Amino acid sequence: MENDIFTRTFSPLLIVLSGTAGAGKDSVIRRMQERDIPFEFVVTATSRSPRPGEVNGRDYLFLSQTEFQAMVRNDELLEHAVVYNQHKGIPKQPVFKALQSGKDVLLRVDVQGAATIRSRYPQAVTVFLSALSEEELTRRLFRRGGDSPDQVALRLRTALEEMKQISEFDYVVINADNRLDEAVDVLHAILRAEHARADPRRIIP
Amino acid sequence: MENDIFTRTFSPLLIVLSGTAGAGKDSVIRRMQERDIPFEFVVTATSRSPRPGEVNGRDYLFLSQTEFQAMVRNDELLEHAVVYNQHKGIPKQPVFKALQSGKDVLLRVDVQGAATIRSRYPQAVTVFLSALSEEELTRRLFRRGGDSPDQVALRLRTALEEMKQISEFDYVVINADNRLDEAVDVLHAILRAEHARADPRRIIP
């Protein structure tokens, strides 16, 4: 079946967009949406408070500790973890609903979350997004609002540590300053190439 | 080294464009060149005579039986085989020269040749090009000049047999009638995606 070219069907992908803080995951996702690249973005649920400008349901699903714990208890999360003392996790239901309707699903997860998803769903396509240089990364982390200098320093140390794990990922995409569209082009190319695999990475049967 | 994102360098790829007769390999390569997609096309050497319109050095390297045998004896071919009683093979020297100068190399080879290259260079990126349907393929084989009806029938049987081997390839690209640019887009995406691999498929050290 799988080997019959003339009857091949579209297999939706589970794409994990990861990378360090300051890599620009949110900007990349927003630009992909603006460019009408077809995929379903499933937002992460979190127990932390919204940062200035963040919108519930678009950036994150903001839950109370109690609501989050209930999702954990009911096994409603694809993966979840405590990062910087806050709960984060990907709700299962919208992921499988989108895949079943034939849509590629894109998740934005930190490096720890990517490792969990990879171990549970080895067919997931994992992408590590990165700044072009350490200077660029440092600048971005300092510019970002809402964090104390200590938090920034911690994020930078964590980022440099996380970068050692890139060989666990399928792809590395560089998101350099003022070259957002290049990063989006490469991500788009990855989606097209993965759909052309002779042996597609099927998440759902 | 390989794991340091900030010092990653470009690794040239060896791309094997294969597929059955009538898949449209030549048209795809020509359109890729017209669209200035950067790669070096290394032509196959053959002992058969040129078909109408074929140019020596552009389409094939046309050699005498004697010249071809000398290349085989001197181990100057990446792979070679006898297909339909004619010798075909890829000269090594231009392949490694281009790779060493940092260029992606694209080879056009039949399914048998692709299998040989894959076994010798498992890092090669292999693509199986195909018509959209059996009707389309049959029509193309009949339309093609220079073959007798018996030769066409043999090519069609061989093609359907070769299609059973697609799972040996990395990618399958459909080249449907009047949708050449779509096939080229997918090939271009494959090149970009392969260059973004966390663990690049290096042919040369």
C-alpha cells in the first residue's frame, strides 16, 4: 500500500518547534500564519500569568494551578513539565483532532518538552530554532520585557546548555536578526520535504 | 563541533534523482537550472548513440565502447551498469571536484544505478520521481521518440516493476503533466531541508 505511488495519500505531520528562549519561536509562528502556510498551531497550556501583550488562547492557554492539575490528573496533556516553577503542557485533544482532520500540527515547546514528545512520538518532526550568534541571543534576552537581570542571566545559561542537545533534533533552523522570512522559508521547505518522504512519519494510523 | 550551532558550515549534498523512464527527470533538471537553483549536474557517460536533440556533455557524455571500457578499467566511475545492452555510468572526477568546491551535486540515474550509489554512499539523498498515474506514464512512454513499440512495452513493464522499490528511496516526488514547477518546488524544498538537518549527510569530510 504505502509503496504504491499512485495511491499515496497525505499524512499529516506533528511538528515540534523548539529552541532556546530568545530564538524567536513566536515570531516565526506568527509569520508562518501571515504567509498562509497551512498548519494548525496548538497552544501550550500554562499556569503562569500572561506577560504584557499575551492573549489567552492565541499565545498560551492560561490556566489556574487547579485547572492545570485537573488536566494532568485526567491524562489530558501530551507532555507537561515544571519550568522556572511554572507548569506548562500541551493539551492532547486539539492535537489529535487536527491530525485526524488531515492538518499538520505545530507545537511550540521548550527543549525539555521536545525531548518528552520525541520519546513518546518518535515520528514527530523536531526543529531546533536558534539565533545566529551568542551576541544576538544575549541581546534578544536582555531586550525582552518582564524578566529581571537575574532571570535573563539564568535564561542565557540555560540556552547555552540546551544548545548542546541539537543532535537530538531532526533540523536546525537559524533565525537571524532581520532575516525572519529566511527562517520561515526553511521551515516551509522542511514541511514540504517531510510530506515527500517515501516513508512518511505517520502519527495517526 | 558538529553540535555547535554558531559554527555550523555548509555541507554539500550528493542528490540522486531517479525514477522510471517517462518520469520526466530531464525536464525537472532543466527547469531547476532555468530557475537558478544552485547545484552541479554531473552527466552520465554512456556508450549508446545520441537520440535526436541530445547534446554531448549536456545530456550525456557519449563515449565509444572502447573509451567506456577504459573508464571502467581505471576505476573512474562512481557506478556503472549495462542497461538495455548499453553501458551507462557516472564519472567520479566531476562529482568529487564539485563537492570539494562546496557545490551540491545532482545525478540523474535509473533505479538500478540509484541502488548502487546508495550502497556505496549511504549519505546520498535519493529521490524517486514519478508520473501521477499509470495512464500518464504510459502516454509519456508512447509519445517519446526513438523507441519501437516493443521497447515501449518493455520500458512500461520495467517501470511498474521499479516502482516497487520506492521504499528504498528517501523521497518520492510526483511530476504530473503540466505541473513541472510543483515538482521542482518540492525538489528545491528537499535540498533546503536536507541542508538544515541537525546531522548533515556529509559525503566528503
